[in-house]
Amino acid sequence: MSHDDPALSRLIDQVKNAAAASRTLDIHGGNTKAFYGEPARGDVLDTTPLAGISSYEPTELVVTARCGTRLAELESTLAERGQCLAFEPPRFGAGGTVGGMVAAGLSGPSRAAVGSVRDFVLGASLLNGRGEVLSFGGQVMKNVAGYDVSRLLAGSMGTLGVILEVSLKVLPVAPASATLRFQLDEASAIRRMNEWGGQPWPINASAWWNGMLVIRLRGAFAAVNAAIGRLGGELIEAEVGTQFWQGLRDHSDEFFEHAVDAVKGGATLWRLSLPSTTPPLALHGETLIEWGGAQRWVVTPQSAASLRELVQQAGGHATVFRARDKSAGVFAPLAPALMRIHAELKASFDPAGVFNPGRLYPGL
Amino acid sequence: MNAPSRNDLAPADDRAHRRTQVVAELRAVLPPHALLWHTEDTVPYECDGLTAYRQQPLVVALPETEAQVAAVLKVCHRLEVPVVARGAGTGLSGGALPHHLGVTLSLAKFNRILGIDPLARTARVQCGVRNLAISEAAAAHRLYYAPDPSSQIACTIGGNVAENSGGVHCLKYGLTLHNVMRVRGFLADGKPVEFGSEALDCAGLDLMTVLVGSEGMLAVITEVTVRLIPSPQVARCIMASFDDIRHAGDAVAQVIAAGIIPAGLEMMDKPMTAAVESFVHAGYDLDAAAILLCESDGAPEEVDEEIARMVEVLRASGASGIQVSENEAQRLKFWSGRKNAFPASGRISPDYMCMDSTIPRKRLADILIAIAQMEKKYGLRCVNVFHAGDGNLHPLILFDANDADQLHRCEQFGAEILETSVALGGTITGEHGVGIEKLASMCVQFSPEEREQMMGVKRAFDPKELLNPGKVIPTLHRCAEGGKMHVRGGLLPFADLPRF
């Protein structure tokens, strides 16, 4: 990316000025994830002018896009060549950008099978708190010298700098897909998903809610057909299946709509990240289980402290995904040694504390 | 690079005095047999797989418990003694090269498999467990650990974490980073730390991304929890011959363009094929300009389907001959030459220098043609193997180091290969060896600001910069071959290991 680019120069100036004036910046792409994380504060730094796909090499399985590129545009460009972002990033609004996708670090229903957004980042360039444009990683999997800073940016919530451009690994769209449904209670469903995970079935996604386990098969025709034959369950009509998974990906599903209503009434939508085999937790509230048991959503009035205690004992962590009252802290507290490393990293990337202060943790 | 410190080159007396001090302190925290400092005892630790670089450590510590590891680190932190962690010492980029005033911290005794959870598909192992040992232990559950670096029968999982090792199957199954869930260990000050989780993510910044591949510079890892995946029911390999390099290069791109992600995709050029055929007698086509090995794994039906698609693509790309393995023995025979590329090269030349660069797949033919021209220009042969799956090229320049002019020409040849890689849109993943400054390499790849930012990352974990400081080899390598490795008289370090 050339420093002559006016959009980039303006961003560099805005960052330098903010640092000099001790002001803070709230990094905005499409602002579709404003609800997520701790509240933002600061002058808006708008990334949308820095947009466009810089390069796309389908035979190299890599696409490089500037941060302000609409995710929708990127995905349709990939689809034209029969490729996709295999980790299915959620789209909470039409204006979501590539930069925001990486910064938020959220992945969709296929994550347990294919990997997270982090796993698909090959390289990135970053505007740090000194107004420096830095590039890390590259355009191939086996290229990195030095530390893998590009992947560190996934999920960093804009606290380390402005992601300017990202190179992402893309994969071919699988030839075949099918959705199967099974009636199972929560404990049986968790066990079943894990058992299947140890067998060579082409299971790409799973969801359990309210006594029903739904799985998506994806892969070669032969593999998907064989699995349909042997796994049993009820085969769901293709279009219905597609709608179902899209609803889970983008949180437009009934479960999430109920959740949003409950949040308006004062409840909290928690995102639990757990070892996949964790048995049903003693939680008061409706649970949606994804990622083979590793991601669980629950709407509950239960106290944050008791819920976090329960989840931590199980080896996981809990995030306040949506709530009016975020006083319990959105992200789970870190061990002191890790918190210290976080503080040092923040100070190194953003010495003046300009970027999205407090969006991840107070003081960061 | 760093301000002069007490750990810079010191006269022999100072070093002896320092050793006495460090030995006295470490003796208090380690059993007697776990501390070595006499030259005859520390010689085996003076290098890793990169034998051209040797350095006696001050002391070698071989702790047996995590408490001892912590204690050693605390002592070193207090005394400001550098610490270089070492697994099996098979690394080819000098990651375990000792520091002349430092402690080599061997983790070799941490070789227990702590537990396998077949339902959760995880294995919790100590850092010194061999990579292949994990898959061997998981086999009973029809699971395995996917990343398969070339030295997997000997290298440790701790070393894999340090190097973010890949392997032939990494295009389909990912690098170490994609297959490790959690690591535990200690920071430079001896405080315990844990990165990652048995869940699929953890709160805060994803520190695993910088920890994996950090070559022992951010923390000392003692325990690793890895992801296990179902063993493929079937694996079949296609061996395709091409009478034109360009067709072979295009075939590689066409396989990917067809939407196929092979389990393995490797290429050998004609001279390399000749070298390996005379070594393993596997029946390679000696007339082929290039041989492609293309593997599919999975359920029987899907492998059949995928092999059929691959064959179609290879044929359409101009393959002059195609064989498909009928059974496991034949599949292994197809791979045997590729695995023996290094020893085979060692038989036909007194020395060779192995390069490591990455190029876009579609430029493979261009670089091989350019290398053929360089052979004439420098009057040296160069045989090539290529991880076609991820664009990682290993030219092996053959020469005789007894002839100073050949050595010189070899280095120039190597430099031109790297420059050409960059010019073709690729990158230099590894660059070390005779006459090349590590700083020059890092300066070529990164700007001063980028290097300073990376130092910031380093200091966030290790403010005193005691873990693996001042390394000769600055770049981190994915492939076990590392950057430029000079092999003398066919005597490869760890000669019995298969090589890719």
C-alpha cells in the first residue's frame, strides 16, 4: 500500500494528531459490531474510504483486501470463482467490513470444522499508535519471519492499531452439502457430536437447541452421500437447511431474536467458550449449542460471578455478548501474568493509548 | 543490535568465572546429574541440526520437573544469564544454538504423554514428547496428530511449537498453530503461564499466535495440549510424469484451481529424480522433466472421487504418465524417493547447499527455468524439490567446498535464487549460512519500525531479553530444511531421519 494514497495519508494524520493531542479514536468500519465489546469512546476514525480488493489469486488461495472493503463485496467476488471464506464470519448488518471482521475475530457455524478467522489470516498491514505503517506476514502460509503479528490482530478489537489491509486464505466452496436433524436431549447431543467428531464424517457444522440436534455435512458428493446413508436422522430440504445455517451465522435465527428481546428486558446473552465435551451446565436459561459443544449461547438472569465461576471450572470462559448492563465486564478476566503481557503489548503498539481504549479491557 | 551488555563476548577468564558462579547457583536447585558444564559433557549440545554453527554453552541444565524448570529460570533471571531451550536438537535453523554465556535448558526429560482424551480428541503431553509418538499413542483411537515435519520421528512437540512446524500435509491440515490448543510453561522470570485453552478460544488477545513460532524467545513451554483428528481411512498417491516443466508447474496451479485441496502435493525435477531413483530404485520415470506426487486422503468413496478429479486435471495439464497407488506399500514406495532427496543428493556431490524460498505456485516453471540458466552461469548443478502445495521451494545446489571458488559461486547462485524468488512475487523464508549476516536478512525483510515493533512484542513477554537472545538465525522457518544448509560429504546431521 502506497503512502501516497490519500485515504491512507488521512488516516496516518488522524492517528498522529490524536496521539499528539491526547485524544482517543473509535475505529469504525461499517459499525455493525458496535454492540459487541466494552463501550467505545473517542473521535470516530472511519476506515471505509480505504477500500478495495488489492489482489486475488484463486490458484494461490489468497485474497488481499483493504480494511474498508465491504465483506459482502469480498464474498461475492470469491463466489464468482467458486471460493469462499470458509470460517463463515457473521454479518450483523450490510455494511460490515473486512477490517471489522478481523478485529472482532468472530467466526460462524463451520468454525469447529475448518478453523477461525485467525487461522485464515496470512498477513496484514497495520497503522500503529506512532502513525507507522507496518506489514507482517505475507500472502502464503509458510512465509513469516519474526512474530506472527498479523494473526495477533484477529480478535484484538482495534486496540493495537488500525488494520489497513489483510491477506486471507480462501478455500473452494465444497461441492456437496446436506442438513440432517436428530431428536436428542442436551447431554446426548453433546456426546453424539463429540463421538462423530472422532470419526471421519464430513461434518461441517452442528447446532443443538430445545431437544433438536441439527448437523451440516459438507464435502465431496461421495462423502456426503455416504454420511447421509449411515448417520440416519431426518434429511432437511436443501433451501430450508441453507436458511437455517444462515440464521445461525448472522444471528437472525429465532433463538437470537428471542435473545435480543430478552436483552431489552434486562437479561444477558452470554457466549460461552468451553471444551467440547463439557456436560450440560447448571444454568438457568435457554441454551443454543454450536461448534460440536465448544460454543454455547445462553440467555440468563443468573449472576455473572456464579456463571463465570461455573464456566471457568469447566475450563472455559464466558463473554457478555449482548446486554444493557455490562458492569460485570464483557470479557472474562485474565490471569495476572497474561494481563501484564497485554498491558505491555498495548503500550508497545499504542503508547499514547489512542485506539479503542477500554474496548477489550479497562486500561487497554 | 542490542546495547552492549555483560552477555556480549567476554574474555576466557571472565567466562570461567561466570560459569563457576552459575554452576554454584544451579547446583542448589538441580540434582547433580542434571547439570553439565565440563566440555566433554556439553559438546553434544554445541549445535542442533545446523552443524555449521557451533557454540559451547556455559552450562547445560536438564531439569526433570516443572519446579526445577522454574527454579532454573529464576536463577538465570536474577543473574541475567541467557537461556536457550532445547528439545531434541533436530532444528535446522539454529534455534537451539547455545549462547556462549548462557544456559542451554534441555527439555529432553519431559517426555511423558500425560493423557489422551479420545472423546474430546485432545492429547496432553510434555514438551519433550516426539511428534510421531503422539500419533502412535493416538492410533489406538483411530486418531492422529496431523502436522508431520520431516524429522517427526525425532523432533519434539515443544520444538514444533517453537518453530510452528508444518510438514507435507500442512496445506490441508494446517501448521502447528492450527493444531495446538493450549501450552503451559514459564516466562523468563520463572513465573508459570498458560496460553490457549481446551476450549476453541480464550479471552483477550490471542497470544498463541505470537507464542507459536517464537523459537524459545517468549517463554519456555513444558506442556502442550494438541488437537487430534480422525485418521484417514484411506490414502492414495498419484505419481505423474511431465515432459515439460511448464506443464508441471501449471498442473500444480490447475489442481488448486479445480477446487481440490490435496493432502500432499510435492514435486521433484529431473536431476533430483535421477538422484533419488539410483538411491531407492522405486521406478521413477527418468525421462520426465518433473514428477508430481499428489495425495488424497479420507473416506474410500471420497478418495476415489478426488483421485479421479486429480487424474483428470493432471492429464488435461499434459501429464505424460500417471500411476495411482493400489495399496499402502506402493503409496510409500512413491514417496520414498521424495523422502530421501537429501541423502540421495549427498551421494552425488561432496557438498550441497539447501535453499528455502517461497514462490506463488503458478511461477514454479519460471523459477525452475531461471535456475537451469543459473546452473550454466555458475557452472554448478542444482537439483530441486518443491512443496507444491504451499509454494515452498528447496533448491539443492551441488558443489565441492574444498574448491573455494565453487563455494563462492554456490553462494552467489543461492543469492540469485532468492532474489529471483522475490522478483517472481515470492518471499525469502530463510536465509542463513556462510557469509550472510542475520541482520542483513532481517533488514531486507522488515523495516526498522517493523523490527522495533517485534522487539516490543518480545519485551512484553521477556523484558530482560534473556530467552534465546542474539540468535544467529533470525528468520523463522516452517519447513525442517530451514534456510541455507551446507551439507558436507553426505553427512547429514541425524542421517537416519527421512527428509523432505
